[in-house]
Amino acid sequence: MTALNVAIVGNGIIGYNHAKAIVAHGGLDITVLIDAAPKASAALADFIENDLHRERPTIASSIAEAPRVDIVVICTPSGLHVALAEEAIAAGSNVVIEKPLDSNLPRARRIAELALAAESSGLVVSVISQHRFDPASVVVREAVEGGLFGRITSAVASVPWWRSQEYYDSGTWRGTWELDGGGAVMNQGVHTVDLLRWFLGTPVTVSAETACLAHDSIEVEDTAVATIRFESGALAVVHATTAAFPGMSVSLHVHGSRGSAIIQDDQLAYFHVADAGDDSEVLNQAASVVDPEEIFGAPKDEEWFMIGHRRQYEDIVHAIETRSMPSVRVDDALLSLALVDAIYISATRHSPVLFADVLAGKYDNSTRVTGGAL
């Protein structure tokens, strides 16, 4: 197959991460870089050592001029995702949107409708959920779906990270509701929340508290805790913070009546399924379920955290070439965004909320307040 040409919109840190995965794929060629700051585009062009890149002011002008653009990758601040994705779809391009889908749920619903129409015309629209492609995540998902853990009873998701005050001060959009869309949950915890929902299914009720405890002059939370009840009856706890100095491991525990698993820093730290004849035997079967060689089988010059991105791009390219659906569609990202939004709404209202009401738009006009103070 001829290499697919890629335009990256937003050439900051996230744009760099995507560029690394795109270059590693081998079947993709970055030909266009778009950013409000020309210096950012120039720096990224130097990084990827690509003299063929074309810096253009808009997506439409990029797609209108040679070389053709097959995929537009949106790596801008969250609050700009939907508007740029709309422009790319209107221009007839396949689209990849960095997480989260957007900072605004009503806008996200709109892009979901446009993505559905785009899919019907043969375009692929996907949202980055790279941790769904980690070997550990795949194993746990298959165990849950296959009933190996018995009835899923509970889960605990924790993202105890640290972000300095300088991090929030480095961009005027950081720490704002409009463009960041939230704090520790929306930006640092959204991938873990996505995995939690992917494993446990549809949420029913959400109860949460948020606070800003270690940072100044930001609108959003740096600490959040939530409890979630799912349709299956399972209960989960979500903990996300950027105020856990110096930053510790992300973990996701999934527990059932016949087995449990722990994913820690994207790796399968624990996995146990009860033998038919002995429920009491305790044995960490992780090494026999996920071969360490599979986890660390990436090229030596590729950072570990980029493996999921590379695998998701493989999935997206396969979908484009075979005119099929990608593994992660906009509808998937919409549900995860709605769960994040439900956490914020519950914290602001000081009361539990129904996930279905959040998804349906009952609280679209509600104000998000850090710390849940009305």
C-alpha cells in the first residue's frame, strides 16, 4: 500500500508523541504541520527530520493543496478538538482525535453525530485510547468478557500524579474549564477512567468530591474521588490527583467472585483465576498470561509509553485500508467523556447523579466549580 499522508494539528508535546508513533508505523508520512505558533511546527519538522512538511494556516488549505492529506491528527488543547475535527471531516479526511474527545459534552455529542455520518461515507474517525491496546488491558478485558473472573464485584482506579505549579503556568489554557475541560480527572485520569468503563460496562450512578489543594490560580481540580455503580451491580472507586508529590504509579484493580487482576503502570502486575477444584489457591498467574517479552518487545529506541499509540495507529490504518471500523470510535470516547463529566457534576451538586441523565444532556447548562462549592 502507498503510504498515507498525515497532517498534525497542534505541534506541542502531544504532537511530538503522535509524531513518534506515526514515524514508527512505517506506512505513514507526516506531510503537513499546523500550529498557531510557527516555531512549534518548525521544531517538530526538525525533530522528525522531514523536509517535505508543509506548514499551512488551516486544515482546509492543507487538504486543498498537494500533497494529499489522508489523515488529520488533532493534538490541540481539548476545547478545540471538536471544531477542528469538524473542519477535517468536512474536508473529507480521516480523523484521529487526541483524548479527551473535547472539554465540552454538548460539542462531543455533535462530533459523534458527524462521525457517524462520516463513517457511512467510508471515512474513519477515531479517538486515542492507547491503553486499550496494552497487552495487560487486552488480557483483562478478555477475562471479564469471558467470565473468567466470575461476577465482577468491584474495581479501584488510582492516578496519583504530580504536576508542578510551573506546569499549569506554562500555558494560559492549562487549568481552565473552557480549554482544559477539567483537571486531574479530565487530563491525567481520563485514560484510566476509559479503561474502567471498558472493563465494567455502563455506569448507573456517580457520586464524587473534588478539590484544589496544592496549586494556585487554576479553575479546575487537582484532586478528585468518586464512587460509581455499574449496571452489573459492580462498584468502583476512582481517585485522580496531580497533587501527589513526587508522583506515583497508576493502578487499576478489577475484582470478581472467581478472580482478580491488577494493572500497574500499564503492565499486568497481578492476575488470578480460581482453579475449578480449589478456590482458595493464591497464585499470581500474570507471567503465564502476558509474556514479558510481548510487553517489552518494542524497538529499543521506542519509549515504552509509545507502544499503545503505535498499536492504535496500526488499528486505524487497518480500518482505513479495509474500509472497516476502528476499535475505538467516537461513540466510545463519548461515553468515557460523559463519565468524567458526571464526576464533575456530582462534585458540584454535592449529590449523586444518574449517568443516563448526564449522557442525555440534562446538566448541559450546569456550571463546573472546583471543590464542588456552589
